[in-house]
Amino acid sequence: MLGKYFQKPESELQSRVPPGQYLTKGFPVLTYGDIPRINLEHWEFRVWGKTQPKTFKWSDFMSLPQHEFTKDFHCVTRWSKLDVKWTGIKVTDLMELVDIDPSVTHVMEHCYGGYTTNLSREEFLLAENFFAHQLFGEPLPPEHGGPMRLVVPHLYAWKSAKWINGLEFLEQEELGFWERNGYHVRGEPWAEERYSC
Ligand SMILES: Nc1nc2c(c(=O)[nH]1)N[C@H]1C(S)=C(S)[C@@H](COP(=O)(O)O)O[C@H]1N2
Ligand SMILES: [Mo]
């Protein structure tokens, strides 16, 4: 298990590795089910629930400010990858175009392929969250969620939905795919919020 791909953290990096995690230099692919293939002309992103429903096209996302992000990535299956470089759009920039009702307490991320994962309103709206369409300067590969994924850096990576195509704004908490199947409702790696009790 350890050995070629998984290594004990080197001491200077140790402080960035949450408890119970091991560093990997590769970038493992973790997907439940098949990899959806979506071409950019047909790509659509919808918002609904406690908001005015809207549909965005690829060009709408590309016309928003583009930024580079360097973030550590922690999978609940215990691998961590440091300094992943992404390009994309801040969640807060998209949300300038989306008015949500004051009653919204939670958000469900929806994806091509049917995967879902939930966030609280506060954790969704954090300034550091972003939609990513490039990985290390190249178009985001399909296996890593291309053409577009969400990245929520402060939570375990199952909250970072690949092939994202929508957000549902909720008045109460609902559980996404892994959360219904035993994963923690929040998933903060420094608190080791891995599984629900
Ligand atoms: N749509 C979708 N998003 C997903 C998943 C998935 O199965 N489907 N897996 C999650 C999990 S458990 C992890 S660890 C990360 C893995 O991202 P990667 O495959 O780019 O390493 O994606 C998350 N987002
Ligand atoms: Mo994961």
C-alpha cells in the first residue's frame, strides 16, 4: 500500500497533511460509476430551488473572471495531494448572478451522471471555493471531472463534485450520494469527519 505511490509525509510537509492521511505524488481518480462525456456546446449549468431558476452556458462561465488556484486535496480514503493547480471561476463571482432566498440554509451540488453532494450555505459561499476547468494548465481531463468541477478546498474531496451541472438551493439539509451512504454530513479533514455515526 505505501511504497511507490503512497509515502509517509516528509517532515516539512507534515503540517499540511491532516490526521490519518498519506501523501501521494500521483493524482488518483476516485469515481463512483462511469465517466460522463460532455461536449462544450451542449454543456449546461442550472440553478433551481429557492432561487429564480437559470441556465448558464459554457460561454457564460468563460466570461466570468478567471483565476488560478493552488490548493491541497484530501480524499477520505486517506490520500492527500498537495499544491494542485487549477484554473477557474470563484463561486462568489457566479453567485453575483444568482439571487438566493434568505431562507436558504443548504445547497445540493448536482452532476452529469447523477452524483450529488451537500453543503451548508456558509460553507458553499466561502470565498476560496471555485469551479475548475483546467488542471495544471491543461483542460480538466474527463476522469478528473472535466469539463467543469467544483472544488471546496477545506472539506474532503467528495464534496468537490466532478462534472457539475447544477446547484439546488434548499431550505433544509438534504443528503447527497455519499452522505446517504455513511459519509459524514460535513467532512472536514482536520477534524477527521469521515463517517457518520
Ligand atoms: N460526480 C462525481 N464527483 C466526485 C466523485 C464521483 O464519484 N462523482 N467522487 C468524489 C471523490 S470521493 C473524490 S476523492 C474526488 C476525486 O477527484 P479526482 O478523481 O479528480 O481525484 O472527486 C469527488 N467528486
Ligand atoms: Mo474520495
